[in-house]
Amino acid sequence: MSSETMERANSGQGPTTGNANSTRGGGSQNSILSSKVFRALEVRSDTPAMKAALDALAHLPDHQDDLFTVDSRSVRVAIEQDALQQALLLQDELRSLLQTVTKLRQGVSETAAIAHRVDEVIHSSVITTTGSGSSAIGRNNNGDKSGGDGAISPSDDIGLGISTGDRNSDDDGDDALEQEQRLALLLSDCFTRRNIARKRVETVHEFLERFDLSEEDSRLLEHYAFEDVETSNVNGVAFLNALERVQVIRKELGQTVGSMDVLQSIQKHSHRLSDSSISSDENRLGASSALRMMETLAQKQERAYERLYHWLQKYLHLHSHEQQNPVLAQHDGDRLDEILSHPFVRRSLQTLKNVPAFYSHLLELIAQSRRSEETRRFLLALTSGHNGLPPIEMRAHDSVVYVGDMLAFCFRAFSVEADVVRGLFSLGGKAGEEGTKITRDEEEKDDDTPSTEDDTDYMVEKPLTVTEMLALSMGGISRPLKSRILQVISNLARRPGDDDDGESDDGMDDFDEEGASIRSHLSQLYEICGLLLFYASAVDKSMAKLSSGVENATKAREALVEAGENPIVAVILDCLGEATNAYEASLRVYASMLEQLQLLTGDSEASLAHTMIVRIVDGRKESPGFAADVDCPEAYRQILSLDWSCNVLVEAALPACKTLDDTVTLKRSISVARQGNLAASVVTSLEQKLSDKEGALIDVLVEKETADVLDLCGLGGLVSAWDRFKGVQVEGMTMATFPGLTPDEAESGMKEFFSSLYSPPIPSFENTIKDPTLRKLARNKIAKCICESYAGMHDAMLKPDTGGYGDTSFLGHSPQQVNTLFTV
């Protein structure tokens, strides 16, 4: 910015500063105004944008008038002059506004001071002089006490001196002062009484607004007949809101009657005019009014609750004479699901919760109705079919499907009942509106407060809990379900030959032999155990979700786990126990019958055990009850585990293994069971027992086959004679003189043996041993035994005192060479 412009700006700031110094209290405002003007004048002409604008103006078309020439300097000067002029105008306007505001502030301050002095004069003691003033105050106070309530009496009007000018004509000055003092004191008392009366009126209005019902709410509580429930339902919602408001009012009013905080606050403001007797009368009057209001509200509330209770009974068709009619009962059962999901019905039940007697009775009636309906549906589903499905009894020939269909129907019914109970015990969708002010925290607080006399009439019995109502609703299904499942289990636990007519209820007539029938029964028992485990876990999870939305969720779930709290859980657990015991006994019987079944079928004991283990593993894989996320009760966990079943079957089949193929079959069983999560410790233990059994079988086989191979290769006679020689050998006796070991016989036998070294006659065991590893092991053991026999005779023949052979040239190979040549 040019120096000329800065001089103009400084010259513009001069008056502002001078004026600010001359104006009282305007120094800070003047400095702010000066800074604003200075920033407005601080326009830089060397910025890129300003330079581009100036260049554009400098390069205007050439055909302009010669008289009108534009250069960059003149444009810059014009812009700066215009900006300076605008800033000066703004400064003048702001200076004028500052002066006006300053004068206005002074006027407001003076007005406030005057008003404050007037207020002090009105609310002061008015008269503080001695002599006649104090006596006037004393007379006025006495007059107030005689007046009782402090009202202005006719004697006070006479005492004002308004019409006693003749009597006070001589000493007009003193009497006028005394009259003014009395008048000022009376006015002060009147203003005080007016303020107290205003506060009392405000308190009464606040009390009525807080504790009184509107005319519309009173009309609904006394005359509402539930005529619009199926249509708009506006009055019904307002009726419930009014009931809940009455409940809140009664509780708060009961607390207010004891404390009387409102009346005590009035007493604080009127302590100068009201003595203790008046205050106590007012308190007694307020308490009696509050008690009368509580009594009126209690009567309205009782009548409204009773009408709501009877209407719910009628609307839900819960009367005893209606339930006895089967046609109406069927109609009610089909309609009850829809009615209980109605928002107004759910909200009504929540409102009726404040009267435990009505609420508990309604819950019992609803639970009984639901119990009858669910039992009817279950029996229909068994015999006639339900919802378009075929009867469940049609599949009674297939035990697993039959039990699964019954459990699935019961679980669906349980889920529906759980949803119904959740809807009954949870707050409705409109519970958060302004009409419902009672939250859980308030209910918990209300539980701690003692109930009033009016409330004690209703606190007769404890309402049903979620688990109790659900148990009552599902109690009708439990007995027919349990009887049918136990019948299926007992049929599967019996042997096919135990039936009187020789036929099986499970359709097992197609089996040609007893082993297949027993295995089928065992696998079905195991699958039924899996189904029971799955549905027990599913019911437990459903109950856990249900308990998460109500109070005391942990206690509710613990109550469910106990068998006696919920009939469905009790039935499932009882049936699970019976099925587990039947499975255990049947499996032990099957294990003890392996030898008998081997005679009937011709299959080895190991093969029979392997077939049963495979079926158990397949059933465990297909059943959802044996999944990792399903918890099995501790009492049945061991029997239903794959470890126990495999251990029992393998232990029973292991002593009966006569060939190495049997042990291989049992190894395959362990391998299959390992895929079904067989425990590693059980696998190690069983494999060790199988290895020991294999070793014993291989030793027997090697001993037998070694004797045959010795005969084939020419050493059989020499080894037999040598064994006899060792049994009768005495001192001085040699092998060359013993029959069977003479030089000619030894030479002939060794020659035949050496000729067989290039093609050892060791059996291949291809038809005897299926496992190539065991096959090779057996052949190696045979070769080792033959080599050891040759080495023993070779060493004995070379000893002069034992062998006695003069020429040992027939021993053409050393034991090491024979071992090398005879290796398989």
C-alpha cells in the first residue's frame, strides 16, 4: 500500500481516537472500531488476483476514446480512494451508534436504580421512627392478631383516619404522619398476604395437575365398555393410560401424605403471619384432602380393574362353561393365538399386573386353555394329522422317524408357547408412550416401599412366572409323549425272539438272522438317544432366550434344568435315561453273543464287532444330538460316548480273534471310530492290545509254518534228531553216532538244504494274511527261525566233543551266508 494511502488512513483514525478519549467508558469500543477500519483499508494490490485484474484493465481494446485513457496506476489509486471513503463512512456510522448505545445504557442503569429503591421502600419495615410510629405498629399488630386470618377489618378502615379529619384538626402534622405509617404497614401486609395467596394457588394448581385426573380419564375409568377394541381402539388405549396414571398417582400421593413437603413449603413463606396452631390446622386439612382423594382414586381404580378383568375373561373365552363345550373349545383354540398377540390384550395384561389376584387367575386360565389346546392338537397330529400333515402314527413302524416326528411336533408347540408367554410377560409395543410411566426401575423401587391398606386386599397370591406358565401350558403333552417313546424303547430293547407271536413291531421280519436284527435295534436306540439329546438342548436354548427378556433370568434357566420344573424337559430327560440304559444293556448283550452269532452267521467275532462299530459311528455322524455344541448330561455322557461302545465291542471280540485278519478288522474298526472323534487315549490303549494279540497269533503261525518249511528244505529230520539228541545227551556222546545225525544223513540233509537256499520254500500267506505288513513280518520270522536252527546245528557239528564228525566239508556255508541267502 502506498504512503499516501497510509497517511489518509492515519488521518482517518485521528478523530476516532480523540472521540474515544472524550467519551466516558468507550475506550475499548473505539480501539475495536479502529482495528476494523484499519483491516478494511489494508488492501494489497500486489496479490496475483489483483495483478490479473489490473492487467486485464490495462489491455482494454485500442478503439477507446483518446479522452478516456486507463492505466494501472490510476485504477489502483481509484480503488484505494473508494475503499478509504467507504471505511470512513462506516467509521462515522459506528461512532454514532456507539454514542447512542452509551446514552441508552446510562438511562437503563438510572431506571434500574430507581426501581430498586422503590422495591426497597415497598418491602421494608416502612416505619422505623420512634414514638407514635412504634405505637402505631403495635396497634396494627394487635389488630391483626384479633383478626385471626389477617384480613382487613372495618375497624382498620376506621383507624386509617380517612374520615377523622375533625378530630385531628389541631395536630394535623403528627396525625398525618401516624396515619401514613399505619397505611404503609397495612399495604405491606396486604402485599405479603397477596403473595402468599398466589403461591398457595400455584401450589394447589401444581398439586391438582400432578395428582388429579382429567374429566376424560375419569369418564373412561367409570364408563368405558371396551366397545372399540376391534376398530380404532383409541379409547381403549386412553383407558389403560388412565389406569396406569391412577396407579402412579396413588403411589406418589401416598408418599406425599407422609412428608407433606408442599404444605411445609407454604409454611416457610407464611411464618411471619401464621402461628403454629394455624400451620397444624392447614397440615391436617391438606392431609385429610389427600386421603379423600386417595380413597376416591382407589374406588375408581378397583372398579376399572374389575371391569378389565371380566372383559378379558369374556374376550379370551376363558369361562368354565365355554371350555366344556368341545366345539367352542376348538374355536377358542384356533382363535386364542391371534387374540393373545393383539397389542391391546397384551397391554391390558401388563396393566392388570398391578392386581396380582386378577392377573394370576387370568394367567392360570390362559395356561389351562393353552394346555387343553396343545394336548388336543398333539392327539390330532398322532391319529388324524394336523395342518395338512399325515398322522404320525402312520410311521410307527420306523422307530427313529416316529420318535423324531413326535419330538419335532412337541418342540414346535413349545416354541409357539414360548413366544406366547414372551408376549404376555414382556411390555407391549406401546409401553414406551407417555401414558405408561412405570418402568422396571420404578417397579423395583415400588417393591421396596410398603403397600398401603388399599393395596393389601390385592396382595393375596403370587402370579405365575414364565417357567411356571410354560410348564402348565405344556403339561398336557408330556404324558402321551412319554408313554409312546417308552413303548418304542421297550420294543427295541427286546430280542426279536422274545415276542409272543414271533413278529417284531419295528418291521424286522425281513431280516434272515438274529444278528442283523440286534444291530438294527442297537443303532436305532443310539439314534433315538441322539434325537433326545438334540431336542433337550433345543428346548434349553429356547428357554434361555425366553428368560433373557424377563427378570431373574438365571433363576428361570436353573429352574428349567431341574427335571421337575418343566414337564417337557422332564419327559425328554427321563426318556433319555431309559434309552441310554436300554442301549447299554443291549450292547453288552450283543458283545456277549458274538460267539453265538458267529456260529449262526459264519462271520467272525471281529467282523461282527466291526459292523456294529461302523453303524454306531454312522449314526453318530448323522444325528444332530451328538454334535459338539450339544451338551450331554453327566449321567449319560459315558455310556453314549463312542469310547465306551468301541471299548466294549473290541474287548469282547479280541479274545476270539483266531487269525491275523481278525485283528486287522478290529484295527479298521478303530480307524473308523477315530473319524467319529474317538478319544486318543482309547485309541492308544486298544491299538496296544491289538498289537499284543497280533504278536501272539504271529508266534503261533510262525511256529507251525517253520516246521513245515524245515521239512521242505531238508532240515526237518536233522532238526528233529538234534532236538532228541539234546534231550538224551550225556558225557562222551556225539552227534555223529546218534540216529538221524550220522555223517551220511547229515551230508544228505545239508546238501538238500543248500540247494533250497536259492529259492526258499517260505509260504507267501496271500490267502491267509490280508495285511502285507503282517505277511512280511511272518515270513521274516520264519526265515529267522530256520537260520537260527541251522546256526545252532552248524556250531554243534564243528565242536569235536559234541559233533564227532571227522569230515565237516558238507557244511559248505557259514551261518552268515545262510542268513544272507535265506532272507525274504
